[in-house]
Amino acid sequence: MTQQRILVIGTGSIGMRHAGNIEQLGGIAERLSLRELGLEGVLKSIASAKAQGAVIATATQLRQPLIEACAANALPVYVEKPVAYTRQGLADFYNAAAPVADRSIAGFMMRYHPLLRPLQDIVAKDAVFRFDFEIGHDVTQWRANWSFADSYAALPQGGGVLLDLCHELDLAHTLFPNTALKTVESLGHDDFPGVDMATQIALAGPGQTGSVAMDYLAPVFSRVIRLRGQGAIAECDLLTGTITRRLPDAAPEITQVEFDRNAMFLGAMADFMALIDGKEAPSANPNIPRLDRARPSCEMIANAWADRQFCGTIKKDMT
């Protein structure tokens, strides 16, 4: 079988992770830096490359000409989340991606968390009617030698916590596909107008209500899902890989899995490389974020961003 050559557009930390995973899976990663080549240089490289696919790991607001070029050259894409952050931008992206969307991937790698399928089983068997997703971490502590103020996260267009931590909204939609967006309330910062530092989203549908909350502020990193059902209540800690399910008059049931964060990225990339060849995704993951099927989640993220209502500001040194 011919060794796959995949363009990796964007050479930040996530682009370099994808490039390493492509090579670990036996492919060739051809790195393209927007900073070094400029947009025109990258577009020329896409047009002339003898590649079978492309990873788009650039800032969200730079992607439209890239997807147009990739689709025009019949290159399926692995596009990082969020695919787009405005309603029109998302429509434009999907219109351009149509020729390759059924062989492409949206970068919702949390769908490869080993606890997702046990959570889906709990939602079904316990008749879950209430859910809460929470993720938070002090953004100034994310990485050494990294400044929030100088990063993509501080941009009013394409930045903010809702877009940065939108995996949780995708997970909520995956587990509760019949719920819809109701309200989006955000806290901002006087030094960064239009950038949400903490956001809470209300969702509701037939027989189910819930919330998704994310923030740049929590002093301890937390990532928790709480489910309340007619049969049991459950709490999932995605960081420790633990689900605790509590039933009436019985000892708690505890599910514990071992997992590596990069294994989720590897699973998504392996599926993408199989899709490039028109093969069945090797992970057999029923939640594979194939681009054409991931549009409802992408639309929920774009709609939530557009519907943010800023109800106050927080005080924090964000340098």
C-alpha cells in the first residue's frame, strides 16, 4: 500500500502533535507554516502537493481559503475544532468542504474517550432527564512561557472559552442529541472586550434539561459530567477516567479506565487515514466525528457563540 502523505497546515503545538501522530501511524507529514510561507505560499503548496489529505490546524478565522484549496484538489481534511465560529462562516466552510466531507474529520477527539460509550449506556438505561457538564482551568497556568494576552484565546474573533473548550458542548450533543440551545450567559473582562472568560449554556429537549459550563478561572483543573436519571445518578470524572453510578439501596458502581490523552488523538487520526483511502474507520467508533455528520455539533457551537449574553466581568490578571 502506498504510504500516505498528509499536509499539516499550522505548526503550533496541536499541528505538531498531529504531524507526530501521522508519522507514528506510518504516514508522511508535510508541515506547512503559515507564518513562514504566508497564505499564498501555503495555497500554492496545497495545489502542487502530491498528498492524499490535509490537517487544518490554524487559527479558526484563517481556514476558509484553506478548505477551498483542499477541496478543489480533492484532499480530505482533518480540521481542528471549532470548525468555524460564526453561522455564515460555518455555512461557507461546509459549502466548500462538500466534495470531501464524507472522508473528512472534525477534530472532536474527546469522542474517543473510553468513557463515552459507558456514558451513552447510562443515559439510555437510567432514563437520564438532567445533565451537567463542567470544565475549568486557570488559563494563565496552561503552559510554561505562554501568555494569554498574546494568544489566539484573547482574540474577540475566534477566541474565548466557549470556542476553546467546545469539546464539552460536542459531548453534550453526542449524549443528548435531541436537546437544543436555550440561553448562553457569559462573563467577560474589561481588558479583553468580547472575549468570554466563563460561559454557561442551557440546553433542553423532550424530557431532558441540562447545562454546559466552561471557564478560564478555576484554580484546579476539573472536567466532570453529572447525570441524574430515574434509575440512578452518576458522576463522571473525565480526567481520572472514573464513573461513579449510585443506585437506591445498593453500593455505588464504579467504572475505572486507563487512558492516555494522545491515544484519543491517535484514534481520530487513524480513522481519518482510513477514510482517506475510502475504508471503514478502524476504531469502529460509532461516534466518529466524520465532517458531514458532525455538522449539528458545529452548528450548536457557532449558534452558542453568536447568542452569548455578557452579564458581567471578572477581575483577574491575565498576563
